[in-house]
Amino acid sequence: MAGGYAPAQNPTSATNPFLGSVTTSPAAPGMLSLTLDDAIHRGLQNNLGLKEAENNEKALHGERNVALQEFLPVIAIHSDTGVYEHDLIAFGFKPSLLNEFSALFPGGKPPANFPFITRNDLTEGQIQFRQTLFSGPVISALKAAGSALRAADHERIVARGTVVQQVATAYLRAIAASSQVNDARALVAQAQVLLDHERAAHEAGTAARLDELRAQVQLEAQQQALISAQNEEEKDLILLKREIGIDPGQQIDLTDPAPSSELTAQSREELLATAYRYRHDYLALQNQAVELKAAHQAYRAQRLPSLSFQGFWGTATVNGAGTHGTMAAVGTLSVPLFREARLRGDAEASQEQLDAVNDELADLRERIDEQLRMALLDLQATRELVDVARSTVELSTRALSDETERVNAGVDDNLPLVTAQATLASAENNMVESLYQYNVAKLALATAAGVIESRYREYLGN
């Protein structure tokens, strides 16, 4: 459609999970009214990309608990009962060995029928305890797991901002498509009026057949534009529903109008300070650096001794001959003596990873500045385009009105009138496109500043 906004290119969640969602209910009869806030709320509940980020955070939370368990006491109750048969000869109790202990037996010698195969019933119960008291690698691993969890939390918030931006953009795109449809309907109605006027004038003999043919061609052109606009609107609505978890067959009505207010000016320095404070991708990368630093310390800490304690207390009875308490309390100090090649290799590899993340962090600071500069440029350019488009619509409307009066007065034929109608249609399409691009630029600036979720309404000015 000439002069209209660029339609979506049918993106898919196979390459971008934020373009997909989990549909929670089938289509219901009737029309579903949907505000921008409603659409964003549904997106935050159902969007596939956000759900993946949330699941990743839950997985890392579980990994942190696993790391934490290394420092928590492990207490277990163990009990068993069974019948055991032992071959004393296999344990080294041969007849010749028994002769050395002959003085211990009645009569000064072992009995001739001494059983070398014994059987007994053993029943026992224990309370077992184990805890690591100090371990450098465990401490560092716990710190790294905590940093990874915080980074995942920031990434989840980044995902929420992505959902807000994409859903809001899809909503605005659908509004723009709806405006195109309304403009096309108005132009069809206007072209029909012109055709009726020219047909009546031709039948009355006051206008040439050519004027009626021109009006007929103009009407059919506007009808084609209306069909195309309606098709684009339906496709944009399907894409919006796909992102927020609404069944594609559900009829929806977008109740919010296209925002058209000016955005309060902010300096680049103010926006940069806001971005460094609220950009969660930046905060996530900072936590990733902390995580890798802790991992690096964990490798270095492998040279340190570790201390642990374990023991048990229990009771046992053999062949029903009464019970007797059993216990053990063991402290273990482990001191690594020589694993230098492995330790140095691990430490060097982790240091390289840490250096790489620090480089990414420095690059991201510059990229945030770049994104803000470009967003401000886009905002200024699109605002000026809106002003020019609005002025063009006003001038085209005035020109069409003047030309309509000239045709009605019989001063001119309808060729300039048809041209004026086409000019107005193009101007209105450009106005819709410019306003859409201006609002998208506002959302891009809010995203670059890291406040898209909390302040999207303020930036849109609606």
C-alpha cells in the first residue's frame, strides 16, 4: 500500500521466543476489548521469551541451593537388620593361628570342632552427621552461584522490558493499521460521492463521460486500498495476539487511540545516568563479572586446606545378646601438596573469562551511550516528520475542499479533484506512518534508558 507504514514480515517464535506465547484459553464468542495496559499485562503473563527467562532463573536458584548445601550439616538416620555369615579362614584365622592362643581356651587347647564358619544376626541403628567447616572452593562456589542468580534476576527483568516494548510496538502497529482502514473507508465513501455526482452530471448533460470514468477509476483504486488495509490490519492483530497469549481466532477491539503527545525533553546526560542505574542488562553483566571473579578465587582457593567433620552415634545388637552403643567422631584436615599444573591452568582459564566479561562491560557502557544518542536522533527526526505530515494533511484537506468547490461550481473538470483526493490519501497515510514511527522511537528511548516497563505510559504520553 503506497505511503503506508511497513507491514510486519510474519516473524516467528522459532527464531525469537518473544514473538511467541502460551495460549491459556480458546477463543470465546463476542468481542474482547483490549487496552494497551491489558495487552502488556497479558504479555507479561504468557510471553514465551519471558517464561524461558523465568525458568532459567528458577534453575539457577536450584543450583545455588545445591552449592549452599555443601556448607550445611547433613544429618541422616540409618538402620538395618540382617543375617551375616563369615568365613574366618578367609580372614586369616587358620587352625595354626588358633594354636598360638591355645592358652586362652579351657584345657589349654582349641576345641576340635571349633567353627570356622560363623553366622550371626545383627541389628543396628545410627544417627549420622557430616559438615564441611571450611573449604575455599566451596565458599567461592557459593559466592559464584549467588552472583549467577542475581544476574539471572536482572536478565528476567530485561526480558520483561523486551516484552513491554514488543507488545506495545505490536499494539501501536495494529492501531496504525486500523487508522489506515478508517482512512481508506472515508476515501471510498468520498470517491463514491464523487462518482454519484459525476454520473448525475453526465446524465444531465452537464459533464463529459470522461469525468464519470475518472471517478469510477478513483473509486475502484480506493476500494483496492481498503481491501489491502483491512488485510494488513487482520495480520497485525494476529501477530499481537500471538505475542500475548490470545487465541488467533478471538475477535479483539483495541480501545486505546494512537498516542500523539510530545515527549518531555531530557538531556543525554540525564538519560545516561538513568540507564547506568536501571539498565538490567548492564547490571546483569556486572553480576556476571562478580560471578567469574568468585570462580577465579575458587580455583585459587584449591591450594588452601579444607576441614570437615563427620561422625555417628548408634546402637547394635548381635544374636539378641543385648545392645551396645557405638559412635565415631572424625575430623578431617585435607592439605593439597602438589597439583600445581592443574591449579594454574584452571586459574588462568578463569582469569581469561573474567577479563573477557570486563571487556564486554566496558563495551556495553559505550553501547548504551551510542543507543541513547541514536534513540534521541530518531526521536527528533520522527517528531519533525509528524509535524511535516500534519501540515501536509492540513494543506491537502484545504486543497481538496477548494477543488471540490471549483468542480461543483462548474469551473473545472474532476481531474484536479481526483488528483487532490489521491494527494490527501497519501498525506493521511504518511501521517499515520509518521505518528507510528514517533511512538516507536519513544519506546526505543525508554528501552535504551532502562525504564520501559515502569514508564512506558509516560513516554508514550497517553
